[in-house]
Amino acid sequence: MRHVSDAERRARLAVRHALVPAFRAGSAQAVTRAMTALHATEPATVYLSCWARTGSLAAADVDRALYEGRDLVKQLAMRRTLFVFPRELLPAVWPSASARVAANERARMAAEVVKAGLAADGHAWLDRARAEVLAVLAGAPGGRTATEIRLAVPMIDVKVTVTPTDPWSASRVLTQLGATADIVRGANTGGWHTSRPRWTLMRHWLGTVPAPLGAAEGYREIVRRWLYSFGPGTEDDLVWWLGATKTAVRTALAELGAVAVALEPGATGWLLPDDLGEVSDPGPWAALLPVLDPAVMGWQGRDFYLGPHRDRLFDRRGNAGTTAWAGGRVVGCWVQDAAGAVEVRLLEPVTPAERRLLDAEAARLTEWLAGFRVPMAYLSPAMKS
């Protein structure tokens, strides 16, 4: 069994994730394909993840990929998380990761509709609400905001409390319709750092909607791309990242002919059969990545790049804050001062050469942000200190 050291895993991460200057991507589309998908829960993350992996990319370039060319599409998928996917990957995502989320969301909503007293039959209520929303959007090729939809469909313009700590809005119907790919977050009516979409029928947004694959085929294609972007990874990594079952992951690995490799310390990882060659150390590099960046959220087992810093860099719900990287290791985080200048906060000593690289990235990001202070909902303990 081939052994892949932690050092080689860090080298693979650096090259495959386009974080080394010599391997940077040339567009938002190329960045997204390199990462399989980009986290989009925080709107700014998509833009900052692209910035970190390109030499010079303006927010308008990302907007064009999302809203003009529509090569990149926002879709609720793995672990009920919003992602940006390359358009060509959607037929694999819809019947697999998204379908699983949609089914879970439907079951939960139907039960809560009954518990909240909105209807005696939660599934019938949801079917009616879905139909009314789709009818409104069918006559609106340019889409409608959530507020406009609630006004047009009064039955979802309600707020209830299922439990004292869990307020519930029936506008979650839009979330469920997004998971089933009937509708999509279309044009953004706010800035690049906010999410104020005009919900749009998927067929209006894409023009021609590609036919989805089967569920097993969909999982297989997502796992194939993940293995190239993040491999080697363990079965547990894949189950966690996909939000899927072990059966789905094991089936995909078997159908791909994935090859087992030995990881440190004694774990078993997987690589694609045509990707077994050793990846050499690309040399010194540094990167400043945003909250929930796919590089830091790509594995469940993170010790090979996080070291002892997990508790300082993640909030209590498992959401990653900003991270500062040097040579494949996370060595700290970054914040902005009152004037918007980016500051690196180290959690461990670095060499003078690494410090210079980190400072250069901080200056590059400061210039790109041009005084704008990025709003962030997920703050790690290191960012707060």
C-alpha cells in the first residue's frame, strides 16, 4: 500500500487548491472547478475564496460568472449548506446530495407545520405552498425577492415558534424548493458581500435544464471530483463532507476503482486510480482564506493542516473562521482593523520568510478590499481575541 505522508498531503492541497502562486487559477470558474464547489453560506466567502486563488480578480469578474454567463450556480446541497457549483456538475448534485437534503427538509417541515397548527396534513400544506410559489415565479422570468413572494403567497407569510428556541418561518418553502432545484437564487439585488437574491425558476435561469443523473451516478461523479481536489481522504471524510451514508460512499469508491493508501497515523485514505503519482513540495507559499473556505472545510480529519489549533479557529458549531496558511499549515487567522487594513494573528511561530509571505498577502488583500470591512457572521475565538 502506497504511503502518503502529511507533508505530501499538504503539497497536494497547495497545488490542487491553486494556493501557490505558480498554480493559481485564471478565473472564478477555474477556481470553483479546482475546489469541486465553493462554500456560499457567507456571501463574501465566494469572492474571497476566488481572490485567494487568482493573481488579480475583481468582484465584478465573479459576478459575471454567477449572474451573466451563469457558469457558476448556487445550490443547496451537502449538509444543508449553500454551495456554488460549476454548472456542468449540477446534474450530479441534484439527484444525490441535494435530493437527500430536500427529502430531510420536507419531512421536518411537514411535521413542524402540523405541530405549529398551520394544517392537519403537513405534506399537503407544503405541496400547496410549493405550487403557489412556482405559479408566481412562472410569470416572472426576472425572478422575485423573498419579500415579493411572501406578499404574493400569503400562506407562507407567517412566522411560528415550534419550540421556544426555534422560531420558524414558512418562507422556508423557498429553501425546500431550492433544494429540489425547482428554483434558484438568481440575480443579487445587494452588493457582493450580501445575499439578496431574486428567486427564479431554474428553467428560466439556465434556459435549458440538463437532465439529472441517477442518484448513484451523481454521488460517483461528486466523489470523483472530491478525490481529485481533496484526496487522499478517508471514508469518514467523504461521509462527513457529502452528508451521505457510508453505503453511498463505499459504492462510489468501488465503482471508481479508488485505491487505498496509507495515511498518518495509521489511517486508510483513497485516491483515484490514475492519480497515484507523488506530488512534490511546491516550495514556500502563504495564503489568507475567508470564513468557511473549502480548503479548511474539506475534511473531517484536519490534523495534518490544522495541528493543535482546531478549537481556536472554529466556532462551537464547527464553522471555520478566517485562516492564515504558511507552507500548507494553518498558523493563525486574519482580521481587519477599523480602517479596513488586514492584520495576521499568529497562533504559532513562523520563520522570517513565512512572515514576509503572510505580510505580502495581507497587503494584497488590503489593497483589494480598498478600505471595505467584510461583514462576517462566523467568528472564531482567535478572531475575537
